[in-house]
Amino acid sequence: MAKICPELLLQQSSSSSPSFSSSPYVTSIRETFTIWMKSLVFHGNGCTVFNSKGDIVFRIDNYQESCRDEVCLMDLKGHVLFSIKREKLRVFGRWNGYGCGGIKGRPLFQVRRNVMFSREDVICNVGCDENVGNSCYTIQQLDKNLSFKVTNNAGQVVAEVKQKKSSKGIGYGDDVLTLEVEPNIDHSLIVALVTICGLIHGKL
């Protein structure tokens, strides 16, 4: 099990630091996405995220042979939503998530391995503005593949990722996932966390 504890890294007065609470990717209903852990760019690395209508809503495209140290989560039009950079530490390393302004200043959130548990577990520190409060999330790995759930500090599941299956229960492959996000949760933030978990597991 891994824990996400927010650090109040953002100040409400800073116009260059967007608030998760004001994100356009928050809805009042449960949303279901399909994640294909592949880029649509020929010979590129990344992933593509489709909504329940089959439209592309998020994507990561990288022309490098390996994109595990620095990636950008974009919308369909290529606008950067989060810049994610790996900070190499002595043991496990960590991943910092920055806003659309690029990799500068303090990160909006931080992901690091939990050294007290298994290598699959992740600890995320999420920076929010002062109005959001001290909410916490926990990422718990469900299996050896890229399947996990995100829970808040009350133990409620706010998002879950698992292998996508047909109506007959047949899996589409390890690189095709279903993401379910509960109401009032930032879809882009959850996809950013999925991206980092993919980087940790070498799926991108």
C-alpha cells in the first residue's frame, strides 16, 4: 500500500499555478476511460487515453527510445497539462509533477516509492492550493500488472485501473486498461498518476 499526502505547495495568489479544484477535468458523475499504453505517433513512446465515447482526451507522445525520465501529459490538441520529471535518488527515486508552465519552481505533486513495502507500491505527495484542505490519497497495487486503486484518507475508492476486458471477460492485452474515476476527482491528475505508475513498471 502507498500513501499520497498533500503538501500545500501552491499559493492561491499565484496565477501561474493552476488549482486541481478548478480543473476542467472534474465532473459530477463517474467517468470511464480506456488507456492504451502506446503512442499514436509512429515509432514513439507514450500512451493514449479515450473517453467512453471513443474520443481521445489525453495523450503522451515521445520520440525518444526511452521516456522514463521526463514526459508531458497533453490534451488532444497537444496542450501540456502536466510535466513529469524523474528525480534520481540513491535508492528508489521520485517523480515530480509540474503544471503547464514546464519543469520549474515547486512541483504540484510528487510520487515516490514506499521503501517500507514492495517495489510495486508508490507514495504520492500532492500539492494543492490552500482551499482544498488536507485530503490524502493512497495507491494500492492490485496485482503484478498495472492494476491499482486510489483511495482517499477515509478509505473510499476514488479511482481504479484494471485490465480492459470484453463483455465475455476476455482481456484485450496488458497494455489496454480501463480507468474508472469517481465524481469530483480530477481526471488529468489521476491519468498523471497512472502515467507515473506506467513509468515505474516500464510500460511506457
